[in-house]
Amino acid sequence: MERQRAEITYPCRWLFKIIGQEETAVRRAIGQAIGQAGNTGGEATPEGDPVITPSNRSGGGRYHCLNLEMTVPDEASRDRIFLALKNHPHIKMVL
């Protein structure tokens, strides 16, 4: 059985869930990763974009989850941002 890919129309809003240990360090890491991924297509992004909001915290408070919602112009930009987040030392997991 062949898997079908979801049809995504770009530009679109995309939500990344990011998990790390220290919330402040994760917030800085998000900014660095977005900058490292480069301009997200050369187009102006809406004011207030990207938006970072707290999500969950582990029971012991050791891990914090933040939501990063932003406009991505295309799949390549979305993938660059994902990899930059995933490869940052202060980020444990990206969903």
C-alpha cells in the first residue's frame, strides 16, 4: 500500500512543538535556529510572526515544551527550520 502525502498549500502557518530543559535557553535557541535557517523565503512575515507560547511541562518540571507557530513560505524553508531546531544543543526534541 502506497502512503499518500498530505496536500499542503504554501505559504501557511506551521506549528512546531519544541522540548528542552531550560525554558529561557530554549527560547534563545529558537531565535538562533530561525536565524540559522535563514530568511524564510524573502517575503515579509506578518507582524508578530513567529509566535512562541508555553505548552506543557514534565511532572518533575525538568522538561519544558514550547509551541513555535510561524508562517512558512514553502516545504524547503519548513524543513530547514525543523533541522536547525533539531540540531540545536539546547533543544531535546522537535515535533
